[in-house]
Amino acid sequence: MVCNYFVIKSGYVITITINMLWLIVSPAAKKTVFFCVMFLMMNQSMAGNLAVLYPEIREPYRQVFLSIAEGVSGKYVGSTTLLSLEKGESKDAINNRLKKHGIDAVITLGRRGLNVIESLPSNMPKAVVVGGVVVHPNGHGLSGISLTPSPERLLSMLLQLQPKVKNVYVIYQPGPGEWLIKQAQKVSEDLGLTLTMLPASDIHEQAAKYRRLLKDMKRETDALWVSHDSSRLDKSIMGMVLEKSWRRKLTVFSSNLVDMKRGVLFSLYPDNHAMGESLADMIVSMEKKMHLASTLKPIAEQNHQSILEFGISPVRDLLTAVNVRTANHIGLHFNKKQRSEFGMSYPPQ
């Protein structure tokens, strides 16, 4: 705990602590402080100059990226530089800006940054945040966070709000986003849930399966997950889901925040500042692995890609959005304390 405090404060703390070390009488206390200082110096020696690249877009979307960047800079031990990406800016121009600022690690936010990642040196720690792009966790040689909510967090929240649920159904489109469904299958067993996965290759098959499922589902023990694994559900099908689930008082939850306002029980959405902190932790882990590898093997012999590749993971830093009107309709009532734990409720209270 003390060491963490030193790391957060950094800079002048090392000098002050070393100068005052002789004042400490207790040998045990002196030893603890000494190792804390060594820990801090090691962290500082590995930390570099981190750039956070974000697209220059209009508000309120711009504020989302800035909030993520604030989380990064608040957690990262080294220096952090925030650089906006103009639309159409060339890779060469961006790389020149990175060289000008002496950047040796990069986090890119949004779709525009994906093109930049490919042109960066292989030995540079880098992470991405991707939203509208479906990215396989081990594909493209990328490391970072997908803005798709973690299935484990979604299913855990479902049990908090509806503890009687035993069966969860999800209709998904086979393809690049299928890895999230498979991940959900693993965690559902740990949570004591039975997850039934129903593939549907086109809109007609989707409509038929949703229609049949909404007819057969049991009110208290079954729940429907609208996963948005590869694209937003067709508007007419979503309308049918909302209408039939309302009429039968069924539990429906979604990976997309927009659906919460439309009538599903709940959705999860990113805590942008906390996600920035997680990205900073990822970069630090990469830097530590690079530092350790450099002590074991000459730099020329290192496989930088395998060292720095953490893969893409769904976002775990999440807030809960609950449709209170839908909750009341299906027989759920939350007290004041429970409501205070929601990141968002609708209609606004």
C-alpha cells in the first residue's frame, strides 16, 4: 500500500525518501521504505513516453475519448501525451509527430487508430480500443479492449437483478463475433446458468427463431440475451422482441445501451475513466515483459510480437443501465440503495 502511494506520487518522492531514510530508527521500517524506493525506481526505469491517439470528432463523442485518456494518464507512471488524429492524416505524418514527442508506447482510441497501429515499430508496446469494428481476440496481432461488454459481467448482473433465472438464450450470427458467445458459454457454467446458443445465418432465420423462442420461454426462470455479436439487430425484429416480451413479462437484456431505453431490462456500458486505467495497466505489463526479456536475451533475438501480443478482450470496466419501468412491469422493485448503484436508470429518477 505504501509502495503504491509512492508510485502514484513518483518524481520528487524518491529524493525526499532517500534523504530522510537515515531518520528512520526502526530497522524493519527502514528496510520496508528501502524496498519501496527500489520498487518505485524500477517502475520509473521501465516507464516511457506514452501517447494516447484519439480521433478529432464532435461532442459528445469526443468527451468519451478524453475521459478514457484521463484514466490512462492518471494511472500510467511515465509521461502521457494526448494527440488527436485528423481525418485523412497520413501514417507518415502521425509517425513523425510520435518521433517528435519521443514516444515509445502508444494507445489508440477508435477505428481511425487501427491503421496507425500497423505502421508502428514491432518492439513498441501498443494497445487499441475498438468499438464499431468486430475484432477477433487473437486476430490482426492486436492487443486492447473491445467496447463490447464482458459476457461474464452481463450474466453476473442478470443474476443480481433476476436471481431466479436458470436458463439464458442467445441467438447469434456465426462469424467474427462468435468468440464472445463461446466465452459466455464458459462463464455461464461457473455461474450455474444453462446457456442455449442458437445460430442464425440471416435475418429470416433470426426472425423465425426469435418468434419461436419468445413463445416458449418461461417467465421467471428464462432470460433472453440480445448479444449484438456482429451488428445491431434488425429494427423490425427488435420491435417484435420488445412487444412480445412486454406482453408475456419476460426478462430480456442486451449488450447495447440503446436497447435499455427501448425497453429491455438492462444493459451494461463502459466506465470510460476506469477503462483508461486498465489500458495503462496493459501497457505497463508489456513494458515489464519487454524489460524482463531484454535481461534474458539480446534484443535482436527477441520475438517482439509474441511478447507484446495480449489479444483483444471485451471491456470489463462497466456501469449498469436499468429500465425501471420494465423492471416494475415484470415484478422487480429496487430500493433506494440498489438504485444508487446503477450508473443510469430510465426513465430518469
